[in-house]
Amino acid sequence: MANRRLAPASEQPAAFAFSSENADWAKGQIDKYPEGRQASAVIPLLWKAQEQNGGWLPQKAIEAVADELGMPHIRVLEVATFYTMFALEPVGKFWIQLCGTVPCDSCGARELKDYLHHRLGAPGHVSADGNFSWLEVECLGACCNAPMAQINQDYYEDLTPDLLGKLMDDLAAGRPVKIGSQVGRTSSEPLGGADTLTDATLFDGSRVGAWRKRFEKDEENEAGKEEAASSEQRAASDPKPARPDAGRAAERPVTDAPAQRAAAGETPVKPSDKDDAADRTESTAQPNTPAPAAPETIAKAEAAGAEAGTQSALPRNEPPPQPTNSGASADAAAPASAPHPSDPKKGN
Amino acid sequence: MTKIVVDGTEVDVPAEYTLLQACEAAGAEIPRFCFHERLSIAGNCRMCLVELKGAPKPVASCAYAVKDCRPGPNGEPPEVLTRSGTTKKAREGVMEFLLINHPLDCPICDQGGHCDLQDQAMAYGVDSTRYGENKRAVEEKYIGPLVRTAMNRCIHCTRCVRFLAEVAGVPDLGAIGRGEDMEITSYLESAMGSELQGNVADLCPVGALVHKPQSYEVRPWELSKTESVDVMDAVGCAIRVDARGREVMQIEPRVHEGINEEWISDKTRHAVDGLRTQRLDRPYLRENGRLRPASWGEAFSAIAAKVKGTDPKRIGAVVGDLAGVEEIYALKALMTSLGVTSLDCRQAGEAIDPAWGRAAYTLGTGIAGIEEADAILLVGTNPRLEASLLNVRIRKRWRMGPLAVGLIGEPADLTYPHVYLGAGPETLADLASGQHSFAEALKAANRPLIIVGTGALARPDGAAILAAAAKLARDIGAVTPEWSGFGVLQTAAARVGALDLGFVPREGGHDFAGIAAAGALDVVFNLGADEVEIGPGAFVVYQGTHGDRGATRADVILPGAAYTEKSATYVNLEGRVQTTNRAGFPPGDAREDWAILRALSDVLGKRLPFDSLSALRRALYAEHPHFAALDTIAPSDAVATVETLSGLGGEPTRTAFVAAVPDFYLSNAIARASRVLAECSSLARVRGLEAAE
């Protein structure tokens, strides 16, 4: 975005006044706001003024809106220069606002920009035939269908230089064009077509009451074996603790960390895990700072290290030397001797 | 009151305080750019970030209220850390961002040496930049003859925008564009229309807005600073006069909560160049119709020769708008000893008699008292031009809560909404008889205030108008022992002091118009009265500072000292006694005014009984004790005065009120000598014409 200035005086119309229809509309907008807050209607009014003036805002329109709302002129100029949706200089019959923000940019907006540069020249200029002018703007909120551009009032999405070129040709020739995605997707569904909620039974009504049928089937099977007690009777004879997960399948905690095992009175490290661990004798890494939750293991590890003749004699308060060979990283090697208590991978 | 811990110190502050205020209460310094005590909170510079315990990120302390802080887990008071590592890092980060686009042109920047950014970059910044890209470049803007822009330096604090919109009430500046491209400008680069626009350059924390007239002229460290009082209007703003050597370079505001808060008008600030030009630096004597330079002795003997052969009844003395109390006192003492009865200080011809009481010519509520008024009636005055800082106070009052303001006189843009009631005295009569709807607002008000301007008094029926206004004030209960809601808005700095001294015609004496009338008197002493031409016939002794209208008419010119060149007492429109201080010496042979009169009295054989300023002041204080109490307003019995005034009677005419100050920028000799104010004046005239179209 560059500095936004009003159009040169030579292009400014001598006067601006809302048409009677638009003036009524403006009055309706202003009436939406309580007394003393008429300035709130500044954006709708500017928009209408821009629409009436062929897509851009002249100085006189800014002043007219300011006078209508009782605002100082500079306050309306602030609004008009803040938003790129207000064009301050004349625009083409089709005003292309190309989104250049990150999602569109990473999906190819740069090629579109190059294309527009090539076809129309620098942004902010009306093409010779008066049909087009273009501007790079910030996010227009259609990132799911990036890259996209807004042409006059409508969004055109999933653009490529070819598609944009064709679109522009069609617009220029007055042929009907398709609004929205240019590659045929509906709204913002995935590019290759919908891949969720694809089951036809979701939509044909066959699922209605399906859960009930399943329960009825189960009940038939149960009834065949023994006299079914009512659910209340069953609940009374077999109470369940009132926990959030009451009635669900019993599961082990997701993590099986050494700390949990220690808390449960088991050895922090399973013997089977030890067998899987890397061979310490081949490790050049120093044991990490000992984890306080597993003192037993550290003692063992140190003893093992001393036996193996590794550099455990180094002072504790010095940082351990970094591994030199690329094969074993410090992270991979260290837990073998001093498993980190919160590392769930090693427990399983 | 809420407890809060700042850097380990627990302080008890009102809950509505911001963290910044709480930190200051605890003695911690918080850097800031956009925050200003007298403006709304913007919170956009982020320099005031502090660490608030429990908050996930540093918070902008200027925009975070103490009452919004959550207590600690066990109910401990919230804790703010202004010296922690997080705070330091946050400040360094903000400073680095601010400096990304700020040019390194401090050596040629007028703000250098008194620049907030410079100081805070030293205190809170880091010593290098990591920014290798091109810096932003912004076009310079024209925003008027008083403020020069260097927009590359702007850090978008929006203090200037907020000042003009909130305090000045003339929202001329705005910020166009957004983000990096945001630019401060006026609408299409037109000149700002506020009479307070110079303050935006004071407010600018960087060198983006600087004073145009003294740009590239001064450095703050080469100036000697003298605290003084302004005399451009009767408000008596607190100012600081900055001089380099013997030349006054600039005038800056001082904080005075009772008068000007921390603003001054452009006339106060930029009359500086008027102090250098058109100065009278030696005595002059008219010979054969032409003024020629003379020595003091020649001038004095010419006066003595003239006075000796003249009947005291044919001698008169007038005092202008800029004279200090000391010289008026000396002049009065000299004239009294000569037996002169024709004395007057009411240059504009105001119908004011000091015998009515002090409340008849001062503003009893004081300027700060305006904030307590709930309905204000302005009669024949445009306070925006006659007393800009008083108008700022009325606007401040209007911003604080609903305020009914009615105006009788010339229609004017006062910067706040008001009811225009009418143009002349008949509207006052309508109001008194309750025919106007504004009368209800005045009656319903608990503390109504009626301000009568000089424009309503400086006319033949002035006394009748004053009486009518006083009667209205009495009838609506505006004046009680607790609230004196009736006052007169003076426009001249010298006036209240001169009226306090009783510098008005004594028995059988002429008033100002009588003295000035052609052929009325033989000798006239003119102490700086430049706005009224003294008619032909009289031998005029003009004592003043500038070669203005008074000097042109004079037969003898005695060069005096301007307000920055002497220690003089002035009484402002509230009745507050203040003194100026000497920032430099008068040019050439010019002398302090009291000393000239003392020397002249010797030649006239009526030696005044004081040889020094302190001796003069001792005599003055013995006679008028209230002048000894500096910066205080002597109490006056407003109830009795209003009672007296209501009894004056008289029938006002139907002539509409006219402005007491026709041209704000050129209202006295010093201002008329200023090139800068002349430019402002012509711009204002063009603007007036445009508005009239």
C-alpha cells in the first residue's frame, strides 16, 4: 500500500451531491444511529458516494459526506484514506482489487500480480480502453479459495493468470461470468470435491431412527438368553461411580511415563524398555542433568557410565559436551540412561 | 482507594487511577510518548509498557486502570514491576521499533536537546539498530505559519490531533492513511485555524512539529530561562521567557493550574519578534514638526518647561494596556503631587468605576472556578479572542458535563456549542424578563455565571448595560457569599491593576475620551496608550516601548521597558497579582518605566519618595496591601457590588455589541510590531472571508 492521496484537481468533479434516491438511502442509514452519533454512518455514506460517482471518491464527495454528518472534513478524509475499498482516484469500469496477503501470496497471487502488471501496467491506472484498473489490497477474507480478487462488488476465487485473463476478457466483452470460484468448486469446499460427510445415507433419510433399531436388535438378543431386568434394577445392583467417564470403557491413562509408574509403585522403567535402549557404550553423549523424579535410575546410570568408562568424571555443573557424530543426537541418547519423566514415548 | 504494589512498594491510590499514575505515585518513572495528562488516552506508542504480575504480556500502563488489575491468588494486592527484565526488554523493543523509521538527524533537528525521544532513547533504548532496510520517507506538510513539519520524524503519537480536537476545539489535524503510511496532516494542507496551534509543537515529543518562526535559531542549552507572566491579554498566562544574551528568543508556557494549565495562545508565544522590532531605544523630541533623537536631559527639560507653565487642570495622564502596576503607581503619585485630576486608564472607554467594588471589574469566580459553573451567559464578549485561555477553560467545563452557554453579542465560533441569544442590550432585557428560553436554564442552574465583556461596557450606555447584567445576576441568584457568578472580562493586562490603584478621573477631571479630545488639555502624559489617538492641541509625552500610534503622535518620547525587560506587577482579570521578571535589558537608552518617572519627578521638582524598585514597592504595599500577596486573589464583596450595580439604573440603547478585540493577532503595540503575528492576522482575515462566503 502506498500513500493515498486525493486525485489531482484536473480529475476532480466540480461538485458532488447525492442523487435524490441516494440521499433518501443515506438518510435511512443516518437514522439508524442515535442523536449525536450520526458520524457512525460515515462508511455507508462514503460507499454510496463512491458508487454514485462511478467507483471512486472525489474530494467534493468527502466534503459532502462530512457536511451531511456534521464532521470536520479531515475526519472523513481519515476514513477515506484508511480503507483501500475507497478509491480516491478514477477507476476503470472493472476495478480489480487483488489480494496480496500471505495465504493468497503463497497460493500464487504473485503470478496474478505479474500478469496484471503485464496486462494493465502499474496499479492505480485506468487501462486505455477504460475497462480496467487494479490495486493490490490486503486480505479480503476469502483465504480458503486463495488466490482471489475482488472485481467491483464480486469475489472471483481460485484464480490463475489464465483464468484471470479469461475472466477479464469476458468482463470486457460483456459476456456473463461466474462469480466465486473459477475452478468449479462450490463455496469453500475442498479443492478435490467434498471428502467428508459423503455417506449418501446421511442425506437420504435412511438413518432416521437407526440407533433405535440397533438397540432393539440388542435387546432381542439379550431377551433370548435370560429375563432382562429393568435398567433401574441393574443400576441399583451394580452402581457405578459418579465420574465424568462413568459408564465408558475402562482405559489406561494415555501416558505411561516413568513418573506415573514410580507413583504406582512400579519400577520407573520397564525391563523391556531397557532392552530396547541404545547401547551406552557406543554413545558419546553425556547424561543430561539428572531428572529428580527418578533418583534410583540416575544412580544406576552413573554406575553404568563409570563401568563403561564414559566421561562421567566431568564436573556436574559444567554443560555436557555436545555429541560429535551426527548419528546419535543428545536427545536420542540421553533418555537411555536418564529417562525424562514427561517423555511418554519411552514408556510404551 | 485501592492498594497496589509497585516495585515492592505498596501504595494506596484511587481505583480509577491508571497504572501509570499509580507508578508515579509510587515514585517510579514511566517513559511515555502518546500519553499526556491533559489529553485523552490513546495508548498507541506502547512506551509505557510495564510488567503486571499475572498478566500474560506487558501491559500499556497509561491505558490500564488500577481497578482492572486482578489480585494475587491469595488476595494480595496486584503487583507491577517497572524495573523487571520483562519491562526493560519491552521498552527496548518498543524503542527499537520507534527508531526504525526515525531519522538520525538530531544534529539539525530543532527538538534536539529537549526531545523526549532523544532522552528516552538514551535512558531506555539500545545502542544499535538491527534494521537494514530503507527508512520510511514522508512528505512535509504545510499546516500553518507557526508550525513547521518534519514528518519523517513523526512517531504517530497523535498528541497534536488530540490537542486540537479536545483542548482547542478546532479539529484541524488528522491522521490519514494507515499503518506505516499514516501521516499527520490538516485537510488538504490548509493552515490550522486554532489560536492555540503553537501548543502542538510543544506537545510533539519528537521534532516532527517545531515552531516555525524560531526554527534553526535556538538551542535549548544556550538559553537563559526566566519565569514570567504574559501581558498580551488580561489572563496573565504563566510563561517562561527564554533569552540568548539580551535577546528574547522564545516564550514557552509554564504550568499554572489556576490560569493557563499548560497552554498559551499564539499571540503570547509569537509576540517575541515584536520585542525586537520598532523599539524605542532613545528619547525623541519633536522639533519643527519632526521627531529628532534627544538625550534624556533634553527630553526632561522640554517636559519640565511645558509643565511649569501649565495649569494642572490642563494636564492629563493616561495609561495604556501594557503598563505594570509600579509605573502606574509612580505616574499617579507624580500627577497627584502636581495636582492633576484628569487621570484615566480605561483606554477603551469602559464604564467601570473602581468605587463600585473590585467585583465590578474582575471575574469573581476565577478562571479555575469556571469549571464549577453550570450555566454561562456571555454578554458582549468573544472569550476565544479576548481571553483564549479562559475560553479553553469554558470548553474544558463543557467537556466535563452538560453546560448551557448563551451568547449575546457578535456571533462567533466559540469552539463549544452555545445558544446564540441576540446581538444587543435588548436581548439582555428579554432575558431578564424571562422571555427567552435560556432564562430558564440560567434560573435552574445552581451556579450560573454571567460574564460581561469589554465590548458591552466600552460604549456610552455601558453603565446601564452593566447594571442590567448585574440585576439579572442578582435576580437569578448568581451571586451569593459562596459563588460570585458575575464578572467582567477585561482584555488589557494593565487594566485591573490600574483600577485597583484608582487611576480614574478625580473630582473635576476628564475621563479618557475627554483627555484625548482635541484641544481639551495642554499637556498629556501617555503611558503606553496606543489604541486611542490623542487629539491635536495637547503637548503629548509618550512613554512606551514601540514606535506605534502613541509614539507617532508624541511631542516627547521616553523609551520604556517591555514586559520581558522589567520586574513589574500585573493583575489579571481574576484579580490575581503576579509579577514579571527581567529576562533581558531594555534596548539602547531605554529604562525601566518607574525609574523614568522617578527621574522626571526630580526635574519637575516633585521628587517621588522612592529610589529603588523595592522602596517603590514598600510604598505601594503600604498603600494597597493586596499587591503584596503574589499569586493570590484578594477577596471582594461581590454581593454588595452587584447590589450597587443593580441600583445604577439607566436605559441601554439598542445598538448591537461589537467585539472588544477586532483583530486577535494585532491587539497591542508589541503584537503589531511582530511579523509573525501579522502573517497570522492576514491568514485569519482570509479565513474569515472564506467563512463568510
